[in-house]
Amino acid sequence: MSAMPDLQSLWMPFTANRQFKAAPRLLVSAKGMYYTDAEGHRILDGTAGLWCTNAGHGRDEIIDAVHRQMRTLDYAPPFQMGCPVAFEAARRVAALMPPGLDRIFFTNSGSESVDTALKIVLAYHRARGEGQRTRFIGRERGYHGVGFGGMSVGGIGANRKAYAANLMPGVDHLPATLNVAEAAFSRGQPAWGAHLADELERLLALHDASTVAAVIVEPMAGSAGVIVPPRGYLERLRELCSRHGILLVFDEVITAFGRLGAATAAERFGVTPDLLTLAKGINNATVPMGAVAVSRAIHDAILGAAPENAIELFHGYTYSGHPAAAAAAIATLDLYAREGLFERAARLEPVFESAVHALRDAPHVKDIRNIGMAAAVELEPRAGQAGARAYEAFLACLQAGVLVRFTGDVLAFSPPLIIDEEQIATLFGTVREALVRIR
Ligand code: PXG
């Protein structure tokens, strides 16, 4: 039992602050698959924090690497100076990316990665004399973080509403691919929905393809509740982008580093984008870090267009490639490889899939979706109280010692990749009991 801190000063992000502070939920320590809360209860982590601690919590190898790095070099300016650990981290990240995407720009979060990717896209077209390509196409229900760029290409109404007048201009959106009427209870990629990629052709006709800079999508939409790409959908987007000289950006902040049983969703789905955004699992969330993996052709075009000895891209962060974050990334990628965690996720996927789909006959369940070590259970909203059921189910699970994520009336699951079969059974068994208990 730890003392309750004064809760007033901290304005919590994406949180119902008043509701939370009236009945706080505090996590005070973590190890492996478990958190410990302020009352000393052990809580099974069904969400890998926020889809990020893919190797589990409190990994000594990562902590020790950060500690050693901090004692050696705490900070070095990343503009016009460098430190070896950042270069090594970039080399290691590049080695996991799809062929060709081997130039790595470091950021500190997924939001910064997205805004960085959008800026690189614009700089690239301009470098090639195609400065008229300024439009971006995102997708409804997409989440690309909270910067003005990412929010603008994002498609979650609640995240945009208060800022609507100041969103980035020149953005349009593809329709979301979720369709419960057509594809409820799909296992893995739905068979229905590839034709939705053809909506891109409609948008290209409307805006003229020559004005479009890039299409950005999450290969699997995480925040919106695990929306899995229909079979053939990403392939079709790739084909249309290539045909029209438009860059394709995959936002892999959630999907990279094993979540889908491979280093990237691009690898899993066999579709290679031109840029790929990263964060979260890049260093097990030990220290804030994000990155953009960029095709060498784009990198070289931007560098080649600048005068000799000039800065080629006017962009970067004080903490780009921060030594602590970079050391954590190297140690994390070592751990992923040593423990074969991406392969482990692929191997456990059928177990995870069966366990979540076993909830099909549980009360309130409207749809179940899954791929890799990610799954969502969508609930029928209670009449006049949208979101209440998922929130109550979340609380009931927490009470029973299991952390799940909820958004709207969707429960989402994305455990650390070290989860075992027994813990998978506990996770979904607890969810069933919670669904039985709520009304
Ligand atoms: N892109 C994607 C695809 C994301 O999932 C971001 C960008 C932004 O990353 P940062 O590091 O700026 O937060 C994300 C973040 C959830 C949840 O429960 C998802 C995210 C963050 C918080 C909660 O779905 N994804």
C-alpha cells in the first residue's frame, strides 16, 4: 500500500480527469507480464502499457544498457554533432525494415514521427520539382497522433472537433474499412472490403492525382479498435499510389516490432510503403522514442537537391536520437532477437485468436476482430449510454486483476509478446466474467 499522491497538479492526457481523480487507479511498479497497483494487487498487463512494452516490463537488459549509457554520455546535441549510439540504433532499426527503407530519422513519439514523415514527403516532392504535390489522404477512424499534421490526416472526430478550424488544409480521407454487417467475427484479414481501396481513385479524380503527395494509413488501425485490413486492400493502395507517383506511408507506431508476428506489418502483409513511422515498441517504451524509416531513394533525392555543405532537411528535435533512448532501442532489439519474440507472437497467434473468439457467445458482444497479438471485442452499446459498457467492463477486469484497454464500446487487447498460454486464458476468462457481470 503506497501513500496517495496529491492528484491536483497533473492534467492527465486523454483521461476523464474528474472521474479519475474521484476514484484514482495508480500503478506503482511492474515486472514481466504484471503491474502492481497502489493497493499491492498484481495486475496482468493485457495491453502492453499502451501497445508499447512488447518485451514485458522491467527488463534488466534494457535498464542496464540505459544506465551504462547515461553514465558514459548523458546527452549530445544531434544537430551538426553526433554520438555513436544513435548511429548504431539507426543501423539496427534499418536492418528490421522492409528492403529499401534503410534511412532512419529519430523522433521522440509517434506523433512526431507522423509529422516528420509528412514533412519529408513534402520536401521530397519539392526536391524533385513536383512542389504542386501538397495534398494528403488519410482514412476515417485513422489515428496518427496529436500533432496538427497527424490530427489532420487522422480520422477520429473527437480528436479533431475542438481544433477543426485550424486543421492542415488539403487533406481528404478514405473510408474506414470496418463493416460489422459484412465482416463480423472475421479471424485475421476479412475477405470483404478490398474494393474500398478503389475509393482512392475517386479522390484522385476529384483532386487530380498530380496534387496528391501521399496516402497515410495504419496497416492495421489500432486506436479505432483493431481494424484489420481486408485481404487485397493494402496491395491495391500500393498499386494506385505507385501508378500515380504518390508516396505511401504506413503508420506502424503500433504494428511494428512484433505486434503482428513480424518486424513490421509491411513484412506481414507483403506490401512495402515508401515511409514507415515507428515509436512504442522501438525501445519497449523505456525512454520516449520514435522514428521514421524512409526509402533510400527519398533520402537521396532530398540530400541531392540541396547545395553542397547545406542542411538538406530543416527539421529535427533536441532529443532526436537521445543517447538513453538509442541505448534502450539497441538493447530492446537484442532482446526481441534473442528471445525470438516476433516468432513467438506468430506462434501464439492461433491460441490468442481462439481465446478471443471464444467470447462470441458472451453477453453484449457484437464483433470480434484479431490479428497477430492484437484483438478487439466490440460491444453493443447500452441504449442512451454509449461507451458505458466498455468502461464498466474495463473496471470489472481491473478489479479482477487484468488491465485491458477501452475506447468507445470497444475493448482492446495487445499484451506483451512474452505472454504465455495460461495468461492468455486468464485474460479472456476474466473478460468473459466481466461481460457477464455488467448489464
Ligand atoms: N500513430 C499511431 C498509429 C498510434 O497508434 C500515434 C501515432 C501517436 O504516438 P504518440 O507516441 O505520439 O502517442 C499512435 C499512438 C490506444 C492508444 O489505446 C493508442 C496510441 C496512443 C495512446 C493510446 O489505442 N497510439
